[in-house]
Amino acid sequence: MTDLLENGDVEASHCAASLPGAAASEARWSVWRAFWAAGLGPATTARHLAHAGLLKAFAVHAASVILLVFGATVVAAAVSEDSTWVEIWDDIFRDMFGLGVFAATIEAGTLVLALLLVPWGAREEKLQTSLRWSMRTVWQQSMHVAVASLALHVLVSFWERFLWKPWYAAYTPALNSGVLNWSARPWYVRHADECAGYVGVLLYAWVLWGLLRAVGSRPLAAPADATPACQLCGYNLTGAATEGACPECGESVAASIMPDSRPGVLWERRGALSRRQAWWQTAWQAIRTPRQFGRQMQVYSPPAAYRQFLLPSMVGGALIGMVGVLACYAGLLQSGRVGSMSYEVLDDLLWLVLPVAATACGISILTTSLFFAGTVGAIMSLANRRNLLPLAMRCAAYTSGFLLLWMAANVLPAFIYGLAPGTRLFQTLAAMLQADEDDVVLLLWGVFNLFWLAAYVRKLHAMIQGARFATR
Ligand SMILES: [Zn+2]
């Protein structure tokens, strides 16, 4: 049987369910190898398992979820003093509704994740093939997610059982009588939330890295038989004279088919420029003239370049997020709604609020790019009868500089949000609208961001328009 499966000729006859993705030379692994390999070498694993269909990938996913639940109950029984493992399972199966909700939540979350990642792994193919690739690759990565989740669960459970409980039991009388100062708690009690948060962020950053590596692992090559097309309107230029003009739109043929007609964006041919300079200039060109930027862009160059462009944007997003939080706090202090920077407030701000804001804002650069590459890209794909998702992903990555501008524009509103509900202007507005002052500020903030959203989508759309007829 193994021979049959590893023999390409035999398998090829019934692999309608498999997806293009692996080079022909890539050895086919058994799908169960995803269990341990997906977390260690996600891209390699995805390439070796590119032959596996949706059903097999779902089997890996389902088995991973079951093992995760099994592992979680083992841990729960180990730290519990009054329930055994059997009792916990008994409770789980008695609550079939709860079990159903749990399963539905996991499946819905996985589906959302797969949808979000579609443009990251898409190639020029039917849209549903891109969707299937993302779905099955996310399913194959399930064990990686399960291991990370279980590790966090173990950490929190053992902390509670072996650090928190003994400490609490020993100090309760002193705490109750007020002899013990609450701020004199040991560090593992005082900073429990932060520690769990940091470990969680690291674990899920590892998971995210794996997902991106796996979904984005498909080889990319320009089609060998691409027909020469007018780069402005897409008209088929086969046989057109180089000196001539496009019969459809009048663009010179040379501008479309000469080797330098699509030179690539600055970031990908930065030459002597430093990475920092190249990033700034590329980001600025993308913001100022998105359509020309798209017209220059090569869509079959190695994807590593645009992925590396996203990373500085994410770091920038994290920094701006922290500045925004500080501005909001400054506003709150100014308004008098937070009395003073007490020790507790400062402690929380430094170790919890700032890192959370940084992480959330950094990740939001990536997820926003993915989301709009997927939605704008899918709509434009239907209109253009070409799968523009891979191209839209490139455009979204290079438009990430605009997301930073958008985020920076929110720093001042964050300050005002902290400050404003106490000011006369907003009190008057709230009285006029017969609404809560906080709601008025939120509403205005929402309207402000709607304009930015519209500008962002317009720029992304213009860049995809400029790139959509690319043949190299
Ligand atoms: Zn034309």
C-alpha cells in the first residue's frame, strides 16, 4: 500500500482532490506526519503534504482537537484535588450542548483564519482552489495550535495549583486582618496576568509564524506561455509591432512588452540604498501614486520581498500603538477622570496595557492587509475574470505604509478621547443629541476613521488596477 501511495503514476490517476503546490520532485509524506512536523518546519511540511486532499487534512485537524481536549482534561485532573479524570469526562459528555458550542466555536474560528489567509497563499488559479489550499493547510497546522494552547493551559493550571493556592492559603488571615500589604505580594502573584500574557503572545506568535510559512509555501513562477498584453488596458498584443500603439487604448506597445516595461518596485531593486531608506521611499511612492506604483510592480518576483516589507510596518504599528495609549492616558489624567498616576495604574500601564497595545496594533497591520487583500482582491477578481488575490496581497503589503499613517492620525483623537468627555464642547454636543458623552466621542471617532478607511480602499484598488494586467 505504501508503494502504491508513493508511486506518482498510480496516485496521479485519482488525485483530483489534491492541489497544485508541491514541485514534482517533492516526496509525498503521510498526512499524519503533520502532527509533529507542522510546528517544526511548516513550509517544508506543507510542500510535502500538498498532495493531501481536504478530507485528510480535516482528519488531522479533528484528531488534533480531540487530543487537545484529552490533554487539557489530563492536566485539569492532575491539578484538581477533588475531580478525577473520569469525572471530568463524564461532565463533558453530560453537557452535549456545551460540547456542541465548543466544537462550533473552534470550527468557526478555524474557518475565519483560513479565509483571512487565502490571499497569502493564493496563486493564479480558480478562486475556490485558493480557498481550498488555505483551508486544508490551516487544518494541517492544527496540531501546532493545539500544542501551543496546551502549553499555555499547563502553565496557567500549574501556576494556580502550585503557586497561587499555597500562597493564598498561607496569607489569607494576614490579608483579611490588614496586616499584610497587598502590594507586598510575591512577583508571581503580582505579575501573574502579565506573565501568562507574555507567554501566550510568544506561543501564538510561533503559531502565526507557522501558519504564514505553511500557507505561503507554494512555489510561484511566471507562466511560460503568457500572452503579451497591453499593460494599461489588457488588450492582447500578440503580433503587434513594437513601434506601434495599442489598438484599444493607444498606449505604445513598447511600453508594454519591452523588458524594462515593468521594472519592479523600488524595495525589490534597492541596490545601494539601505533597507531603511528603501522602505521609506517605497512606502511613500505607494501612498502618493498607487496606480503608477502598481504599473511598475512585478507580480511574479519572489514573494519573500513583499513579506519582508510588512515586518517594519508591523513594528511601526506597535510603536504607534504605544504612543496612542500614552496619549489616551495623558488625556485621562488631564481630564481628571483618573485621579493621579498611582503605583497600581503605572504598573498596569507599563507591564500590561502598553505591551497589549503594541502587540494588537502590530498584528492589526498584518490582519488588515490580509483582510482587504482578500475582500478587495476577490471582488476585483470576479470583475476581471482573473484571480487577482496573489497580486492584491502584494499591493496590500506595499500599502501598509498608509496603515501607519492612518494609525498615527489616531494618536491625537486618542488624547482627545481621554480628555474630551469632560470638556464643555462634548457636554453641549451630548445634550443636543441626547446621548452619553462617551458615545458622542466614539461616534465622531468612528466617522473620522470612515474617511481613512475609504482612502485606504481607494489606494489599494488603484494599485491593483495598475498591476492587474501584469505578465511578469
Ligand atoms: Zn491598451
